[in-house]
Amino acid sequence: MYILSNRKSVIGLIIGCLVLSICVVFSVTLGAAKIPLDTIYQSFLSFDASREHLIIHTVRLPRSLLAILVGGSIFCHLLDQGITIAF
């Protein structure tokens, strides 16, 4: 029984990580200035201070990372509230 539960947890974790990574990619690519995926990829490999690279590094990537941190914080708070049953 424990092995099946552990397997479901691992599968859920993998699916959650995949969904999160897809959401981060969409968050970085979508915006007022349309930036293709290859430009985002090049901004990490060879930063050249162009307009698109600056948008990615100063606006979109920090926004996505902050959203992940805030979401994780809310999730941990909900777990804490559920464990201690303090509503």
C-alpha cells in the first residue's frame, strides 16, 4: 500500500514540475513585446544587452521567479493550516 502511495506522489510531483515549467515558459514568452523562444534561449547563452534580452532579464524572468516563490509560500501556508487545523 505504501509503495502505491509513494508512486502516486512521485508521479504527481513530476506532473506538477512539468506544468510549472510550461507555465514559466509561457510567462517569459508572453507579454506586450513578443519575444520568440529562440531569443529567450540566446539571452541565457550569450547576453548582448539588446532590448529583448533586457526585457527578459529585468522584467519577465524576475516576475516569473517571484510568482513561483509566492505560490510556494501560499502552498506551504495552506499545508501548515491544514496540519494544525487552525482556520
